[in-house]
Amino acid sequence: MSTTTRSRRAKALAAACALSLLAVACGDDDDTEAASGDETTTTAAEGEPAGGEFDEYCAATAELDDQDGPPTIEQMENIKEVRPEAIAEEVDFVADAIIGADGDFGKAFSDPAVEEKIGVIEEWEGENCPGGDGEQAVNPEFAEYCERVAELDEQDGPPTTEQLEGIRAVAPDEIAEEIGVVADAFAAADGDMGKAFSDPAVEEAFGPIEEFEAENCGGGDEDEGEDEGEDEVATEPLEGAEVIPVTGVDFGFEGVPAEVPPGPVSFEFTNGGESAHEMAMFKLGEGVDLDELLSRDEEPSEEEALEVGGTFAAPGDGGAYLNVDDLAPGTYAVVCFIPGPEGKAHHELGMKTTFTVG
């Protein structure tokens, strides 16, 4: 089971890890050259280098997207001049239709052929232009920083010292201080992401870094905030539920009984350790072995491990609840996926257990 199957809070931690330089605990030695030695930088379009062959066309279409009024004849003629060969026919057709309609979009778009050509153009732009599929374009000024952050986001293991220093070297002035705080905290924590994350200074540094990256590194969109609150930790048990106190320690779960009654259950989670811990719960399929599942690189199917929920607590905190409306009979696993010392997930250090529901 890879670390992408985990509670929402753990996913949030992993995202923060990569996007905010916390990837000091999340990279791989094999990626060192890609992150620190390659001078090619990428934009939000996958595989398209900054300063690439389509930049002029993409910039011209982005200008049209940003303006309120119809395109001018000069703009249409310019787009025809810089259009890629792959969509030359479609661009010329649409541009000529708009020019011929003299700014009357209704007239131009009443032609079914224009709609058809636009579909081809939009598909191409979605694959090749920064900001495709509604994403915000990468700011060219910070393309190298954004590329290195994106590479760390995509890799599974911990980054090397070279990768970390490479990001420090290209950190924008606006967030250089915050990046230094985060990087230094994780270096001092010896790769224990949970321990570093519990540092209030790291939490404080996250804000400016995430805000900067959302504005400059692509991927941001108007709907980004719709899911805010999804990772909120429950602070009250379910009414009428069986309450089971569980304590997370470095590294294990204390208080998880061998058998739990079916029905509504609230697991009250307290962190008694020195690192941040989560309590991610899965219902295991019949005959599935937890250790074998956790040793896999690929994701399990829902028949093998169905996510039930999760909760999170910083060191010394309590009163976090994992609430289950109706715990059905079966075998369940409780796991902490947060990376710890030397990049090992806490479950690799023993923070995992199972229980049955009769």
C-alpha cells in the first residue's frame, strides 16, 4: 500500500511536504540530477519547457482570455502568424470566421464548423499551454523554483541534500526566509516529517509559501477553496456512540482493543509522542494481510482495503475524534502513514494494528 492511500489529513501533510519544501523527508536519491542538474525548466503544461516553441502562441491566447471585449483584427492576425502547425488549419478557420464577423461573436459561433474547430484547439491548448484545463499559468520569473517543487511533489522517496540545496538556491526572495525556516527544521529533525511539522514556526512559514506557490506556480483555480474544511479534525464524538480512547506514541497505538462492537463508534485520539501522528483506518478484505499490503508499491483495490476515515493530533494534543457512523463487522487496520526518521513511514516503525468487529 503506497502512501497515497491514507486519511485526508495525511494527504494534506504529503501535499504540504512537497509543495512547501517539506520534501526534505519525501524524496529519492535517483531524482537528484533531475532536480538540481537539469537546466531545463517546465511550465504548468506537462513536458513543455519554459521558453518553448509554443510560448508565443500560448501568451497570445492567454491575452484574449484575460480581456473583456472581443479580439481585434490585429490580435487574430497575430495568432494566425504564431499558431502551431498541429492546429494551423483550425486556428486559421476560427480566426477568419471571427474577422469576417467583424466582432459579432454570435454570428461567428453560429457556424457549427467553428464550434468543431474550437474543440480541437481547446484540447491542444489544454495539453500544451500553461494553465490548460483551467489551471493558472506558471510565472516565468519563478519557473525554475516551481519546476523543482513540482519534481519533489511527483517523487515518492525523500529528496537528497543536493535537491534541498538546489531549491534553497533558487528560492524567490519573497519566501526565502520561510523556506529557510522549513528546511532548517526538517534538517534538525533528521527527516522526521511529523516532528518538524509539529514546530509552530514551520506551521507559520507554510502560509506565505503556499500563498506564493498558488499565485505563481500554476494549478490554482477559482474552485480551489471549495473543499476547504474537508480536512477538519472532529473534536466531538458522535451522539450515542461507543467512545474508545486511543493514544499514539513513538511509534505505536495504545488502547485499540482486539474487538470493537458494531454500530456507531468514536475513537478519541490523543498524541502522547514527540512527533505528529495520525490515525488512518481501513476495512480489510477477507484474508488480506496488513503487512503484505503495506509492503506494496501499488495501490490496493477497495475490495482489499476500504478507507473508513482518519484523524490527526500534534504532540501532546488530544480530543481528536475518528467518528464512524456504523462500524460494520469485519477486520480493520489502524495505520500512521506520516514519514518519520530517515524517511520511513511511522507504520514501518511499528505504528499499525488491527481489530475485529463482531
